[in-house]
Amino acid sequence: MILVVDSQGGGIGKEVIRAIKNTFPEIEIIAVGTNGMATAAMLKAGADHAATGENAVMVSAKKANVIIGPIGIVIADSLYGEVTPKMAKAIGQSHAKRILIPVNICDNLIVGVSDLNLGKLVDGVISELKKLKED
């Protein structure tokens, strides 16, 4: 099971879920938004299940095989304060593989990462999922 976590309007999560469902339609995806708008966008994009908020992240992170989201999901108080310390800890301590999308926003700058557009970043997510499926 894949857990996709996103905040704000859910734009990154929405694109990730669409790409995963186009490539791996059989994979179960749980979308968790830090707010209702993000959750709704990811559910509309094709997530199999969806929930919102801190407790949903904490519970889903325990069950996930893979967690995908912007790098801020593992940094407390990031993404304009939407990621709580408990969310970041749950994701960071999960036994799941994490595929973190390097976005230079919210005072988190990732040095050495090209400034790629969202489409290229999502392609990178799919490439990593393909590698994980081969293992």
C-alpha cells in the first residue's frame, strides 16, 4: 500500500496519484491531506482511500509500504506549518520506504537538486516505484 501525503491544495499529491494509477492501476493508494482541500484533490485524482489530518498520517504511516510526498512531510512545522511534529515523526519513523519530492519551498532549500518542474519530479517518483517493484 502506498501512502501519499500532501498539504495546501494537494497539487503535488494529485499529480503523483494520477501518474501512479496510470502506471500501476492495481496499487492501493491512501491519500492523506493535512487539510480537506488537499485530501479532496487527491481523492479526485484516483486515490482508493482518503483521510485528513494528524491522526490519519500517524495511523497510515504504520501501515504503508511506501510513503510519497514533498520533502517537507518529514520536517516539523514545514509546508507553511501544516506538518505537525507528530506527523513528521510518524513518517520519519515508519518502516516504509520514503520517496520524497525535492521542492524548494517553505524555507527548506535542497542544495544540489536541479530546479525541475512538477512533471519531471513526478516522473522521478514513478521511476523509483518501478525500482522498488523490481526488488
